[in-house]
Amino acid sequence: MIEKIQLLMKIHQMSAADLAEKLGTERSGISHFLSGRNKPSLAFVQKLLENFPELNPDWLLLDKGSMLRNEEVEATRNKSVSNTVTELQFPVEEPVLDVKDESPIEYGDVDKRIEKHTPDTIRTQTPTDESIEKIVIFYTDGTFSAHKSR
């Protein structure tokens, strides 16, 4: 793959620094895999294919086909996809609204309805002998602070 990336750089007349800038990666990373120290990561290969759409991924990864994508094949693929999308026209159904026809409500009636749905008993918490011993606060930067009761 190193030779292929070097060929791509030669065709586009780019240095390692130019390629790093175009891909938004570190210059040292490109230098390391061009020298054979490291292998290109998946993220690097994805950025390479995104920034050079004419580059054939089969050639780059599998050593199959030509270096550049065949424009005729790509145009045919795009046309067949757009035809498929055009054929998939679904009928749009109007939503059915279920509206109850109720008579107008007077303000006094609203109060009665609210009273009707109020629970008969209200639960209250009874105080216990338990008390708070310590509160720990965790921050997003990985630190925390602990506070003890006095």
C-alpha cells in the first residue's frame, strides 16, 4: 500500500506534508508509514478515499482493478440508483384524526374535573433517623470532590 500512496502523491504532485494537510492528519504519521515504520490505519484509508474520490478502493486495498474508478461504471451505478429511488414512490395516506365532539366547558366545570382526579390521600415522607454522611461530585474531566457532613 505504501507504493500506491507514493504513486498517488506523485500523480497529484504532493509532498507528505501536502498530503497530511489535505487529509487533516499529522505529518509524522504519514512520514512513519511511508518509511515503513507503521502501517496506515483504517481512519487514514477512509480519509484518503474521501479526499480522493477518483481512487479505486479495490485497487488500493485488494490490488484489483485499475487505480482510478471507471467513470462509466460509476455513472451507470448512479443512474440505476436514481431509477430505483424514482420507482419507489409510496402513496401518502392522510392521518385519521379522532376528535371527540364535546360540548363547551365552563370554567366551573374545569374545577370540578380537577377535583374529581385528585387523590383522596396524600403520601408524605416521614422523617427517619438517617442523615447524609458524604456527598461525592464527579466532574467531566475525571476529577471529583467529596464533602462530609459536619
